[in-house]
Amino acid sequence: MAASWSARFGRVVIATAAVAGHLALTVPAQAVAPTRAEEDAVSAPASPEAALAERFAPVMSLVEQRESCGPGEPYLPSDVDVMFDNPTVALRGPWTDHDLVKVAPSVEDVAQGLPGYALDLPGDPLAPGCSYEKWANEQWGEDATPTIYARVAFQEGHEGKLALQYFFFYPFNDYNNKHETDWERIQLEFEASSAEEALDLLPVRAVYSQHYGAEYADWGEEPEGKLEIHADTHPVVYVSAGSHANQFASGLYMGNNAELGFGCDSTAGDQVAIEPLVKTIPTDEAAAAEQFPWTQYRGHWGEVGPRRFYEGPTGPNRKQAWNRPFSWSAKARESSFKVPGSGSISSGVTETYCSAVGTGSDLFRRYVSSPGSVLVFLGVALLGMRWLLRRTAWETDVLPLRRRRSAGQVAAASWAMFRRHAPLFVQISGPMLGITLVAIAARSLGFVSGVRWWWQALLMAAALAALLAAAAATVHAIGALAQGRPVTARTAYAASWRKAVAAAGPMVVAGAVIVFCLGSLVLTPIALALLAGWTLLLPLMVLEETRGFPAWWRSLALARRAWRTVLPVTVLGLLLLTTTGLLIAALLFLVYPAPFVILNAVPPVVVALLWPLVMIASTYCLATAQATDEPAASTGVPS
């Protein structure tokens, strides 16, 4: 008996020392938010469960918000008590969308269970603006102590195992599926039969909730694992801005389903680390009901209404992890899709995917909020598009080459030419494709880095040379096909390489002028005009053999005569080259989350394959311009 009392006394001493050590932590982050309340810091835990919760309490790292209603995370994990006896909160029944039961419900009211009921906050989650952030600041105050809830849980059939859970409550979920309030959690798992026993141990695993799924990490994994642990016992939780998904590191995470989150989660940027006040919910159901009556509430913590996708969540006690913690954590995955480079959006593919999902979510939310106005807008847009398409002629013959064509006819003829001679043009794009793959391999293997800048310069020069050579070969091949002469990729390159070299100087200077104009908002329209005007430059120098910089003026003059054709085709070509690959990569990730090295390889490969199509369209534009200027076209494009 004496030994038993000695062991218990030793555990209490260890628990008290652990709490004292945790409260004295210096959090390793750029900024530190308010820590636990002073009165709680000087009191020892009242039970082994509370001692365990204090010893392993997480350090939470949030993306810093520099200005009110600006980017970053505006919400701290908060105390739920402010939701009760609060005149800005309403309790609504489950019968219709507007069944008001009571204003300022008490915690005793919700402790009755009330499945299907909802605690309604002021504001509209479909058009939140900054209203919820302002409401939270008013209710909790700027000096509010961040608060989280802990609980020790067991599961039948998993004897000898213990789950230490931490629950985080936020006033609003500002993600694609916006809704009032947000409940998140993490779970630490011990090979122990009681909280007292667990005080002498370290966890074996940490599980972080992320949307409808979760991710796990082994505790103390060697070599240094993905789980960041502060002061030996405190896991660091990186909170995704807006969605509050719990991540293991700072960075950008992409998701393509409900478990991963449909869209992008970001924990990138300057961080604010907090040590929240821990309130421990007893494992015993009766004790929990007495000390935390809200744990008996079975309704929603937020507005429900007719828009179920945006309804407020139910509380922790309604989730599987509450009573079956190990069944929940067994479904956790080993990793998430973190974008390489971790600091910010690192590729056009990522940016395109994140923006597309975000824009789509915004449009769907507007439709749910006001379906009539959105349908009217879409109807008008479709009618306008139909009117524009009907105003453009599309049907045309591929040959003769030199004839007047509308922008639609140029697009149709270019695609027909490309499709009819696809093997030839794919072979012409071969050198570009090869250099692209070499560059991708070099980057993925780490050959292109800061100390090897000459690799970057060499690959850039090779890519530009291949681009110019492929363009000249494509134009020469079209001229040969128009005259009925046989042509292969090899003969096209052999016959056009001298012209490509001669065109290099004028085209580089033209490109530099356009880039310079793009650097100024005022000069941007001029840049677009010059780009359209010089679209004919290379076809002109290959087929008309106009030499040197005089080709500049000839190209501008011809483009001006046929600007109704040249300008739309130029814009279409730019869209094809800049967006097609990105959209294909984004769709590929949506269907199958391929490795990022493959996703990032898709756009340049698509550009290499589409480049001949764009040059075919430029050649047809030249033919249209020369047909418009017949007297000057006697030595022009072959017919």
C-alpha cells in the first residue's frame, strides 16, 4: 500500500512539474500571442486527465493577419461560453428555416440535447464580408485568451490504448464551404490504460483533422520526422488560414476531394504562435455534463436553413472520434499534397487550380444565395456569346492559302491543317519537346539551382533557339504544302534554319519592346497592338524573305489592313499557349493527384505541342492580310 501511495505521489509531482514547465515555454515563432490566463497558470491540475492535457498541450501556429479584415487568420481558438446568454445568438428549431425558439439561449437550454436545432449567429455565411470577424472581436474582445478543450477517450476493443484529444472552436469557417463556427481536433495516442499511466510515457502517434479526413505522424520519428515537437512534449499545429485544417508544417496544400479539402489550404507566411488555455472535459459522461453542459448539445453550432452545404457543424460529441477515437484515427492518411517550395504558391499549375476552385466556389455560393439573378446573368452571357459566334464565319477550305478569311475561318483552317498533317507538325515540335523534358529533369534532379545559374541560362537559350527554329520550320512546311511539294520535318528545318537565324535579331528586339511596354499600365494597350502587329513577322521573313528590320514595318502595315482577323487570332493564340497546359494539369490533379513534377511538366509540354498550331494560324493571318493588299502581294505567300 505504501508503494502504491508513493507511486501516485510521484505521478502528481511529475504532472505538476510538467505543467509548470509548459507554462514557462518560450514559443519558437515570429510572434507570440497572449498565453494562458494568469490565474490558471498558478493552479495545479485537478486530475491526472488535466495534468496529461497540460503536459502535451499543443502550440498552435496561425498565419499572421497584419490588418483587420485582411489576409491571414483572424480567428483564435475560442471559449464556447460566449455563445450562451448572448443576445446576438438565437436558438432555432428544426421545423422550418425561421423557427425562432429563443434569443440568448443558456447552456442549460442546449444541454437538453435538441438534435436538429441550431445556434444562429448574426450574419449571412453566403456573403460574410467582414461581419463575422467584427462580431468575434466584439464578443471575445481583442485581449481574449485563446482556449481549447481536452479530453481523454477510450474505445472498447482497444484495451491498453488511450487517446488524448484536443478540440478547437472557431467563430467562422472562411473556406470554400463557408459556414458559421468551426470545430477541429487533434488526437495524441498512448499505449496506456489510464491517464496516470500515460503521464510517464510519450505518445506513439499524432492525428490531425483536415476537413472530412485526417493525417497522422509518428511521435519522435527518426530521422527528424514531419511532426514538430516543442520542448519534448508539445506538438506544433499549423492552422490553415480560413479553413482551420490542421497541418504538420507551413506551406500550401492542394486537395481534390472531401477528405483532403476541395481546393487549397495555406499555412504559408509569417506565423503567430500561441499557447492556448486548456480546459479538460472529464471522460466520465456525468461529470462532463455537470462541468461542461454544452457537451450534451446535439444540434448545430451555426445557421442551418435550406442551404445544407453551408450549415454550421455539430459539436465534438456528435463525431465518431468522441466515442470511437481509434476507429476514427485508423482512417487517417500518411501524407497530404503539399506544394514543393512550401513558402508560397510555387507554380502556375497550383495557382490556376487554387484560383479555379475558389472562383467556382464563389459562383456556386452566389447561385445558392440568389439563383434567379445568377441564371439571368448566365443566360445573357450565353446569348451574347452565341451572337458573337454567329457573327463570325467558320467554314472555309484549307487551301488555297492566300485568300481573305475571318478570324473564325482562320481558326477552323488552322485546326484542319494541323489535324490533317499532325505527324509532321508533332515531329517539328520534337526539338522543343526534347529541350523541355531535359529542363524538367534538370530541375527535378536539382541540377538547376542558385549556384548553377549557368544551367538556367543555357536551358533558356536552348529553349528560345528551339522555339524560333520550330516556328520557321512550321511556316516553311505550310508554304510547301500550299504548293503541293513534299515536305518532312528534316527538310523543313534544313530549308528554314538560315531564315530563322536572320529573324532572330528583329524578333528579339521586338520582344524586348513589347516586354518594356508591358511594364507600364499606360503602355499595355500599345504592347498588345505591337504583339498583334508583329505576329506576322516570322511568317513574313520566311515566305516573303523580307530582310532585317524593314520586316517590322511591313508586318505592322499588313496587320493593320487585316486587324479584324489578326487581333482575335493573336489573342486566341496567347490563350492557347498560356492557359491550355495549366488547365489540363489542374484537371489532371482533379482526376488523379499525380506527383508535382509531372503536373508542372504538363504546361511546357503542351506549349511545345501547340506551338506549330499557333504558327499555322499566324501564317493564315499573313495570307489574309496579303489577300487584302492584293497589289502588294505579287511576291507574297504561295497560293
